Amino acid sequence: MKPFTVYAHRFAYELTIGAIPEGLTLDHRCRVRHCVNPSHLAPETLADNVRLSWSANASKTECP
């Protein structure tokens, strides 16, 4: 069996909230890409995730 990578934010979300629905990605609502707080993550379509990332919040480096 080959090892595989699981991203920390995905692991935290699935451990505390549940499976990420098929075809959706996790959106960092706090706009901090290295955040792993499951309450800051929400399943979105890739199109919505990209659209939402182009806001003034995209340059934030810390959670509020």
C-alpha cells in the first residue's frame, strides 16, 4: 500500500464534522490557508471556493 498525504485541514474537518461531500472542496471561511479550525471550514464547489478567494480577505494571515 502506497502512503498518501492527508492535508491537516481536511483531516481536522473529517475527524470532527464528518466526510467532505463528493465533488466539494473545503473553503477556509477565515481566509487563512494554514488554519485547521473545523468551524472555519465549509464545503464549497471549487468554482465558489475560487470566486470567494479573490476578496480583500485573501491576504489575511491570522484568524480573527
